[in-house]
Amino acid sequence: MCKTLSVFYDEELLARARAGQHNYSNRLISAFNDRGMTVELCRNSDAARAASEQQPGYALFHMEHPFHPRALTTRLAYLYPFWRIEASAKRWEWSITRETFDPGMIDRAAAQRFWDRRRRQHFGHHADKITRDGYVYVPLQGRLLDRRSFQTVSPIAMLGETLAHSGDRRVIAALHPNEIYDDAERAALDTLAGAHTRLSVVKRPMEPLLRGCDYVVTQNSSVALMGYFLEKPAILFAQIDFHHIALNVAMLGIERAFARVADHRPDFAGYLYWFLKQTTINAGDDMAGEQIIAAVRRHGWDV
């Protein structure tokens, strides 16, 4: 059995972890120490990760591709305190994508409590001010003109299909706050907006747009997952790990996905309870250490 674990973090997270101020890291270190292993917190870099292949022991990368047999990746499962440990850095390749959500297996009372608490935590006093104001919310991501391997069409084509299949609803496309869009992307958006008076391209916060929309259309933005807290249906044009209750274009086709969305009312509360609470490592739970060890063992680590 390998006796060491090297964990690779960026500067900010590394400082917090070394100071004992990152609960997930505290749980991780304790879990491996309890099994007689040494945990080293390392500064992440391309060179450091590459060197880990030649060093003894296991390696855990934060949000980076685990490229050798003794490496895995770890990442926040969108919301604190939930984490996952996986064999791929691509969310759409995570093990949860292959699992089946069964609403009949959910503890309804527990799911409702979880959903109510987290809904109010994330949306505060606006949690009960949910409307459907006759528009489709399209949270854009990056590379608008490219169709990547995990996407059914490019983001700009997705926006065109949304305009073609959303009836007389307005379409509000929100630019990602952390993306820089080049001249060609801006021109493509301007062309669509010029041809469709129903389309608005905006740079606004997520929350008010989400609260007022009829439904969300996106490639795989986590905005769709947050929309589940507000019972907003989602159409996905790309692969992602929270696909289970969405209308997935890759499976249904574009026309069927849009035809079904107005009446699509899946078990939002049950799904979020299952996806976040029951299938992740909960760093706030006393069982987090056992969950961490179970996760790495599922991926073949002899711990």
C-alpha cells in the first residue's frame, strides 16, 4: 500500500489548507492519517503535477486532469460543503452521470427540509418571489462560435435554436461575467439581436433573471442547477453531471426538448437532495472521512 498522499492546491487554497481553515482539507488529512498515511499539501503547477508520476504514493489534483494511474482529481460539487473525488477533471465523465435518479427512493421529508433550507440560504428573502414572466433565460459561457466535443451545437447556434423554438417568449442571453468575448463573437450576437427583436443580450446578475424566467436554456452552466431550487426547468445542449432531470437535447432532440419544457415538472427537491446530499462527500458531516476513503477506493486506491 502507498503510504503518502500529495494534494495539489493553488496558492489561495493551499494557504487556507495549511492554516487548518479549509474544512474539506481537514477532513481529508484526518481520514488518511487515521489509516497510517502521510498527507503533504503541495503548491500546484504543471511541473509539480508532472513530477508526481515519478514519485511514490498517491496524488490528488484540485480541478486538474489526473493523468497517471495513482492520481485522482477533487472538486467542489458546485455548492459548499459538497465535494467529489473523480478519475476525470471533466464533470460530464464523473461517475454520477451514469447513476440513475429514482424519486421513489428519496426520503420526502428530508428532501423537502434540505431543499427549503438551501433555497433560502442561496436566495434569501427572494426565495418566495418566484415568477414566470414570459422569457427564456440563456446563461452564456465561453467560445460562442465553437462546437466542442461535449456540445451538440455551438453556443451561438444554441441561441438561434432557442429563438426558433421558444414561441413568442422573449429570450434573454446573459454574458458570463468572467468571459472575454472577441469581436467575432460580439458580431454574431449583434446579428442575432438585429434579426430577432425578442432577443436581448445583457450583462446582469444571475439571481433576478433566474427568479423571473419561464425556463433555462444552456450548454451546461451551473445556473441550470441553481434554477432547480426555484423549480425552473432546464434544457441542456451539452453533457454535464446534473443532467438527470433536465431535458437533454442530445437524447431528445431540439424540437422534443422545447415541446416538453412548458409542462416539465420533475422532482426538483428530491433530485437536489440526492445529487448534493446523498452522492457527494459532505465536508460538514461527521462521516466525511469515511466518504472520502470510500470514494478513493471506488477508483482503485489501496487505502
